[in-house]
Amino acid sequence: MKDSATTGDAEYGGYNGYKPWNSGGSGSSSHPLVKRFMRITVFFLGFAMLWIFLYNSASPFGFHSVSHHFIGISTKKIYDPILDGVLKNASMGDKTVIITTLNDAWAEPGSIFDLFLESFRIGKKTEKLLNHLVVITLDQKAHARCLALHPHCFQLETKDDNFTSEAFFMTPGYLHMMWRRIEFLGSVLELGYNFVFTDTDIMWLRDPFTEFYQNADFQIACDFFNGNSYDLKNMPNGGFTYVKSNERTIWFYKFWFASKNAYPKMHDQDVLNKIKRDPYISEMRLSIRFLSTAYFGGFCQPSRDFNKVSTMHANCCVGLDNKINDLKILLEDWSKYIALPQNEKKQSHSSWSVPQSCRTSFQRSKQRKNNGKSL
Ligand SMILES: *[C@@H]1O[C@H](CO)[C@@H](O)[C@H](O)[C@H]1NC(C)=O
Ligand SMILES: *[C@@H]1O[C@H](CO)[C@@H](O)[C@H](O)[C@H]1NC(C)=O
């Protein structure tokens, strides 16, 4: 649950300089007209300078796609033959990979990564998907642990970064890590791979590919789903996305990443909420669909039907230990359901015994936030 649930149009309207000038009145005297002319001139000068700047800072490895020229967005290119090799090894026939990111705190034995891998093993038809899972490690220790457990690990080069310890929500380290992720996923798209990105605190209980929409560019799970998969008012959660590699999505990830400058101190997900209605997105014809929590649930809004659930996310939860505690219980609930005879499964009234620690932690953190506000 986010405080920024409602996207104030006033806030998002002022984001870029491309918005047409809607100066009130039609200029009956010459004075406002002159002012308007000056403003437009300044605007074009500014735009030209920005363009020259972006053009010159583009890296020599530039992938020349239409998206590049569309609004001159450019990000650091990460062409890496090792990454290409790891993706190739893990790829499905149609160039799709599953990607997660991992730091040391989550990779420790008994921590989230173990639970994540276990979910694939006890999920229905999910074990084979491990062959297509690429684990992006953010530090040396996580990398070593990944190599010990899994065939497809890739260490993201992070010269100045140190993501080893638990990254606390909304600290500068956390924000940096989240944005690095968006930038990285954009480069995966540029290499021509479709991906399912999954947070490691998402348990895979059924093969999700049967539940995805066929013709969408960008599909995203929700903290709260309102029943309409097209409705931009849904509250997406960037922890689970299915993205097809094409010109539109490559552009979109650049746009998303570039928008971080307009909203410093904001999380990639909150920025997504700000930009999801941006006219540029509909102009680019990027098709966005929101995934139902009936299949892609979490602690914010659980998937109630055990016969349908695909994934469950430890969202609406504060603190690593609380996540570990509740995800263990979740996997026990699932194992009990799986052990039921087939006919009993069909009419099962299984229900989750979680969130427990997660709920308490989340309520406490919300209270703290609210108290902070009223002071
Ligand atoms: C890809 O898989 C082959 C065969 O298992 C292996 O020899 C090679 O090192 C892998 N490539 C990368 C980049 O991991
Ligand atoms: C990264 O941070 C951890 C804990 O904050 C620290 O123990 C470690 O030495 C740091 N590593 C580097 C390379 O700075």
C-alpha cells in the first residue's frame, strides 16, 4: 500500500518540457503574444542543447533503433559478451529468460534465495523453468552462493556499488539498486531477449506462462488489482514483469530510467505510477496489461484459490526476517495442498495462514509513517 496511490495530475503534468503550452487566453493584445514567442524560442533552444548533449554522450556501442531518436533518451550501454552467453545458455526456444537479482543478505543459507529455489521444486510444472532462470548477483558472496546452487549466474559489474548488506527500503543504496535493475533489464531487451523479471521473494507455485496475455508488450503484477487488466489505475508492483523485446519496450525502459531524474528520491515503481499515463507511452503504442492477483498474488492481496495461484509475493512486508518467516509458512501451506489427493484438491478450501509477521511489520511501519506526517 503506497501513500502515492493516487497519481496527482498536477504533479505528473510538469514532468517534461514537451508539454504543449496551454497559456490561457488567446492573446488579444500583442504583449502576451511576444511573451509566448519568447517562451517558445527559449524552449526550442533548450531542446536543441539537450539533444546535442545527449547525442554527444551516447556510447560508441549504441544500438541504433528508432527508439533512440524518438525523444533522444540515452542510457549507459552494457554490451557484455559474458552476459550474452549466460542469457543464451538459459534461453527458451523463443528467446525468453527468467531473471532475478540477488545480494548477499538474500543469498545466505536459509534466506530468501533458498525458499525461492524450493518453490520451483514444489510448484506445479515449475521445476523445468529453473533451466531458464538467470540469477543476477550484485556482490561477490551472492555470486559464489549462486554458482554453488544454480547453473546460470551472472555477476553484474558494480565497481562503486556495494549491495552486500540488506538494502533498507528507500535508503539511497536501495534506490540505487532498484534503478540499476531497470537499466540492466533495458539492456537485456536490447540484446533481443524477452524476460520475466521476478523478485526473489516471489514463490513460483505454477507455470505462469499459461496465464500471460498473448499480445501485450509489458505485463506487470499488482499490489492491488481492480479487476480490469487494462486500467492504468491499478497499483503495479515492479517485482514481477513479463516484457517482450521490441522497439517499444526498449524505448520504454529508457524512458522509465530517464524519468528517475524528474523524480529524485522516488522508487522505480512510484515513478512508473507517475509516468504510466504519459502521452508518450500511448503515442509509442506500448501495450500495458496488469496481471490479476487471482493468479499473481501477494501479501497485499493474496491469490485466494489454490487451484489458480501462480505466484505469491512477500509484498506489503517490512524486514527480511519477517519475509523469511512468512514465506516458509506459505510453502508449508502449499505443500499441504499439493499432498492432497487429486479429487480433494479440486474442492479444496485451502487458505493461506500468512501474512503473520509481515502483516504486523507492515502495519507498524504504516503507523510510523502516519505519525510522522501528523507531527
Ligand atoms: C554456456 O554453457 C556451456 C555448456 O554448459 C558452458 O561451457 C559455457 O561456459 C556457458 N557459457 C556461459 C557464458 O556461462
Ligand atoms: C560492503 O559492505 C559491507 C557491509 O556494509 C562491508 O562489510 C564490506 O566490506 C563492503 N565491501 C566493500 C567492497 O566495500
